[in-house]
Amino acid sequence: MLGPIIEEVATHYDKQANVKIIKIDVDANQDLAAAFQVQSIPTVYVMQNGQAVDRMIGVQQGNVYISKIDGLLKA
């Protein structure tokens, strides 16, 4: 369910070099999932300068993710 939404968000930021949208398979990357304490799927982290600044659990609409990212870009 989240895949098409993440693709929409990635397309929105396609031309911006300072924004990267990354999907990680937690089954294949269990160490990373443990490091970020992922307990529910989907979990979406918003990172800035290598630090997690927000976490959203469950599927959100694309505009929710875009709003979070835009807020960080404006700050």
C-alpha cells in the first residue's frame, strides 16, 4: 500500500538533490530495523543531517510526507 505513495513523494522531489527517498526491506536488513527500533510495518522515518527527526507509523497520504519534508527544507 505504501509503495505507490512513496513513489509519488519521490517524484515530487525528483529534481532536488538535497532530498532522498529510500525504501528499505526490513526483512533483508534486520540489523538496520533493530537499530531504528522498527516494530510496525510500515514505519517511515524523516531524517535530517543523518539524524531521525520524525517517525510515522502506518500508511499516510503523500501530502503528509511532503508537508513534513517541506517543513524541514524551510527550517
